[in-house]
Amino acid sequence: MAEPFKNMYNKQFFDLFTKDLRLVIDDFDAHGFVSQIMDDEWEGRELKQRWIHITSILKKFLPADYKEAIAKILELLDHVKSTRPDFSVIDDTKFGLMLEYGVILNNYVEQYGLDDYETSVKAIEKITQFTSCEFVTHPFIIKYPDEMMKQMLVWSKHEHWGVRRLSSEGCRPRLPWAMALPNLKKDPTPIIPILENLKNDPARFVRLSVANNLNDIAKDNPEIVIDLAKKWKGESKEVDWIIKHGCRTLLKQGIPEVMELFGFDSIRNNISMEDFQISSLKVKVGDSLEFGFNLLNHSNKTIKIRLEYGIYYQKANGTLTKKVHKISEKEYTGNSTTRITRKHSFRVVTTRKFHLGLHQIAIIINGSEFEKYDFVLIE
């Protein structure tokens, strides 16, 4: 089993962190700092609880005045950048500052800086050049919606790729693990100029954030993303990748307008499926469902096909919920028959809880779903 993320806050980390803090905090008591953090409840705290706890202890050792405390944090960043070049951001392949540092500093701004907009925004702009700050921006957008979205637009033209990335990632309406942004879910209009500025960004991580932001918007406002995709399509191969990745939820939903936009035409009478087989109608948790079928192209022409399958998972209340999984996107020559085989894992993971009982599977071709087949998940 993989090591829990919370264990990244270990002796090695605190040795390094306290060594750096000594250089920016006068008379810093490293032993007292660590002993207050690793108290009797430390082992029982989960990851987010540890973040908050470490930040609350750090506050005791920083100046009481928020502006002065932030000045110390920025001094710490300058020290890290100057003394450890391996932490300095060289290009857009990584953030320079280790994740453990970043989350603590981000949490400090979020917990104690919400009432000092100007100081906090300057801190966020600096910190995000070393680590990712998108979770911090959400509470500020909630409290200062107009000011923050204007700031995000300014950041979209910043010289540093990490700040430009934040301008998109930091206003994603459905950013995982982050505070919800209901106003932007309802009306994402303020986000669009930011994405317009970033869609041709030279940094790969920035373009990825644009695509993920589009995908977030598509879940609540599909028509806005479809219009943008039509407008942007063909600008460059990078922009085409952005809109394709940004439309991934719409593609999984099989929306005909979106399917056609990316070259997946209606299969009409040209494509069919036959000889669907499941290796076993009973699948144990931890094992895989093995299945196969023949894909037939009846036309004389080569046809571009997006192949998917939907698993209808059993829910706790006895109903089924569908999740679409991609098989492939490729061209199939005319008058051809192709055997497709796949395995779907039911290995236990932390992000999904399995419920025993009836499940179903259905093949999806260019957005068109075929017959459902039953199988049972057992212990």
C-alpha cells in the first residue's frame, strides 16, 4: 500500500523547514516549534488537519502583525530561491518549492489574510511562483469577486508562467478540493477573457489549466464552451488540443454537436457491433471484468470512431449511476471487422467505493450507446 500523503510531514521535512525558518525569524525555537506541532494528537490528524495545525503553530512564531508576518514569509521564499537552486523554477515542467512548504504558506494567507486584501494578493503572486496557490484564491474570490477577477485578468499577462497559470486555475468553478465558486458556476463570463489571453500560452501547464477550466465550465454551461470551441478551432495544434481536452465531458455525454465538431459523425447504418461477450457474469471486488465485441464498418470508406464503454455502478440506495470510460479514437477501414477486448478493474481505491450487486455495461460508439449487459459484483 502506498505511503499516506500526510506522512510527508516527517522528521526530515521539519529538519529542513526549521533550518530555513531560523534564518528569517529571530531567536527561532526549532525544538519548541516541532514539539508543539507533533503533539499527542499528531498521529490521528489527517492531511488537511495537519496543514491547518502546522499553520496555526507557525503563526505563534511569526510576528503578530499580518503584514510583518507576510514579509517574513516572502523573505523565506527569497532565501530558498537563493540557497537551493534545485527549488528555483526553471521552466514550466515543475514548481520549484516543494509541496509541503507551499501548502503551509498558502494556508497562512487563507487563514489569516482574508481581511487584508492588498497584502494577501501580493503574497499570493509571489508564493505561486514557487508552488501552486489555486486553493487560496477561492475564498478571496468569494469575498472580493470583482476585485479578484480583475486581478486574475491582470495575472493572465504576467511574465511568470506560474502566475499566469494561477489566473486560470485559481478561478476554476469546480476545482477539486477547493471551496466552491457558485457565482462563476452560474455565470462564468468573467473567466472567458482570462482564457482568451492564455489559450496560446507557451507554457504547457498553463494550457492544461485552460483546458481544465473549460471542462469545469462545460458541466454547468455547455453552450458557452461549445461556442468557444467553434471559435477557437483551427488556430493551432495547441489550441485544438485545449478545446478537445476541455470538451472531454461533453464528448463523454455524446452531444452530437460536439461529436461532429471533432470529426465523429453519426454512425447511422455504417457501424454496428456484434458478438458481445463477458468472460464471467460474476466479478469479485479486486478482480477485473473482461469483455469483448466485434466492431463492423459496413461502408466502403474509412470512418473515424470514438469507442467508449459505460459502467452502470450500483449505488448505496440501490440505483445505478453511469461512468463513461474511453477505449480509443482511431480510424477503421471500410468493410472491416475488428475484435475489441478490454479489462475493467474493480480494484479497491480510495476515490471510489464499490457496492455489491447488479451492475451493467454498455458499449458507446461515437456517442451512441448500444444494449446494456448485466453482471454482478460480489465479494
